[in-house]
Amino acid sequence: MLDNLKEAVRKFFGASDYDKAVNEFIKELQISLIKSDVNVKLVNDLTQKIKKRLENEKPPTAIERREWFISIVYDELSKLFGGDKNPDVLPKRLPYVIMLVGVQGSGKTTTCGKLALFYKKKGYKVGIVAADVYRPAAYEQLVQIGEQIKVPVYGEPGNKDAVGIAKRGVEKFLSEKYDIVIIDTAGRHGYGEEVKLLEEMKNMYNEIKPDEVILVIDASIGQKAYDLAYRFHQASPIGSIIITKMDGTAKGGGALSAVAATGATIKFIGTGEKLDELEVFNPRRFVSRILGMGDIDAIVEKIKGVEEYEEFQKKMEDVLSGKAKLTLRDIYKQLSGIKKMGPLNKILQLIPGFGTFFQISEEQMKLGEEKINKFLAIMNSMTYKELDNPSIIDKSRIRRIAKGSGTTPEEVRELLKQYQLTNNLIKMMKRKKGLAKFFENANLK
């Protein structure tokens, strides 16, 4: 999956025909995801969303179409894993009972220890309940893990009443004022002879009413992930997912299918066999790795810059209509947006007709970028009060700002002078008729 998509991205940026490159990339994306065991329906839904956005949205003026397209792919893939929402890994209330469920061989028992260690390091008092009464030596394995991380394990060796063990274990730890209780349940396949175990899991859920059910999935689970996750979800609503064995050569596509089947978010990923090798899942970082684009964040930043610049344009409309006042804080947002959009020469090249009417040398471009960086540094050294009301900036404040920003007092005065000139221009333009037409032609509406 990773290698195929990385190669597809490389080919996309190297192709000469944009429309053809888009279609070929979407086909390659579908093939790569299906080969990586992502559910076919999920792949189709994803690509339809990408195509719909391409039809209904237009790339910002200062963004190249190829970068814009990849950002859409990145965004839609990220949404499948949770998007910008960081998983809530810390309980919002105490005590907190977690029930771990999963397929046999998924590494659930080891994950139970990893999770216990994670919360213990966060300062919580953690207890583990060994409710897997079917797998030989499951209790002994948990006890060994508990001894390693110094977390107590409750179990009843020889007793096959998993629901009763889970109930009594939870009651014991809660009576002793434990913050978090983690229940390790028996592994299931979710079909055939395992229907009885799924029923047991459902009964356990109804009896204990845990605060959260976490599904543990092996990264190599494959196409059956969708069906299995759905069956687990029917037995006990899945709140979140942990993907194990992400350090190997597993394709990992099954995890996407599990997310789709349950509506749950991925909370942690296991990155190794050691008990401390569990990390909080970051959706966008994971998708960036899938696409093989370390610089995808730079493209996203660029688009954010355009949004900030457009926000400044709207503010200018309010300023010109008398609804608002222009401050240095607004100027900061404008310059910050421009900086995020990329090199100045690239931005100007994307403005229709700019090259026809204006000729700016490379040296002037360089000086312009240096000026923006200095002005941003100067404003970073100002207080909010100074940014909102620059008229209070006297000689002593200028010296302090210059020292804090690594610039000279003359450069601070230059920024203040530019701000004043801008305000004077706005006042003059307010008095002129046809102002709205002027800004419309300047693409400010």
C-alpha cells in the first residue's frame, strides 16, 4: 500500500497532462487500497467523495492545481481515520472501565499490558481483569505482564464463568478505589463456532456496562476486517480501536474497514513487541506516511495561508465600510498568510495577468520576502495592546520591540509608517465614489 501510493504521487507530480494524471491517480488509489485489504465499498465511497469535491470546488488562486488535488486526497483519507480530531485517550471521569475485545492472535493480551502501562505512567491507579477463560495460559501470561509493569491482575484460574470473573474483578478494583480497570476478554473469530463467544461478550457488556469497549485489530487482518468488526460492534458497541503489529510488513488496510464498520476512531497503534511500544494515533501523520509525502503539511499550510489571506480580504471590506478598524494584528495575519502560501515569486506567478503588467526582479522578490520576515518578527515582539493600538508605541517601546525582534528601531518605525500610510489610503479611498468597483476589479470581493 505504502510503496504503491508513494509511486503514484511521484508519477502524478511528474505527469504533463493534469486531467489525465488525476484520473490515473484515482485509479491507482483504488487499486492500492483494495490490494491493501480495504473494503471495496469503502474505496468506492472515498473516490466518489474526491471526485465530487473536484467538481464542486475550485483551487485557490495562489495554489497549484496538483497540490490542491493531493490536499483533497490527503484530507478525505484523513477523515476516514478521524481527521483533525485527536483521540481522547485520557478518561473524562473516574473510575473508568475498559473492555478489550478482539480476534484470536491479534495481540490483545499484550495490548492489555501496554494500555495498563500507558495509563500507569499518566499517574492513574490501574487494575487488570483476566476474563479469557479459553486460551491456555492466558491468565498466567497476564500475571507475568502485570508483574513486569507492577499492575495487579485479578483472575480465577480453573473457573470458566468469564462474565462472573469480569464482574467480580471490576467490583473488587472499584471497591479499592482504582481509577482504571481493563478487562481482557477471550479472542473471537466472529463467525461459525465463535457465535457462542460473541454471545458471551454481549452478556459481559450488559452485565458490566463498561465505559468503553476497545476493539484490538491486527494490522494484517485483511478483507474480513469489515465483517468481523461489524459482528463485534453488534455484540457490544465499539468505542475505539487499537491497531497492533504496525511495525511489520502488514498492509493495514483492514483497519480502515473496521473504522467504517463501527464508526469508531483509532485511538492507539502498537509499534513493537515491548510493553512501552504503544503510541497515540495521529490520523494526518499516518496518511502523510501512506502517501509518502513528508511535505504534505507544507501544502496544507499553504492552503491555510490562502484562507487567512481571504479572511483578511473580508476584514478589509468591513474596514472600508466603516464596520471595523484596521490593526497591526490584521496586518500580521495578512503577512503570515502570504508567507505560508510559499515563495513570493510563486504566489505572484499564480495571479492572473500579473506578469503582463508588472516586472519584478529576483532581487526585488528577495528583498520583499526579507521585509515580510522582519515585519513579522517585529510584530511578534509587540504586546496585544500595541498590535491593537499602535499609536501607544513611543520611543522606549520602539527600542524594546527592536531589541526583542533582532531588528533596528528604524525598521520598527518603517513598519509603523507603512501601517499609517495604509490607514491614510483607506481614509482617502472611503471618500471616493466607485470604491466597491475598485476592490471588485482588484479581486477583493
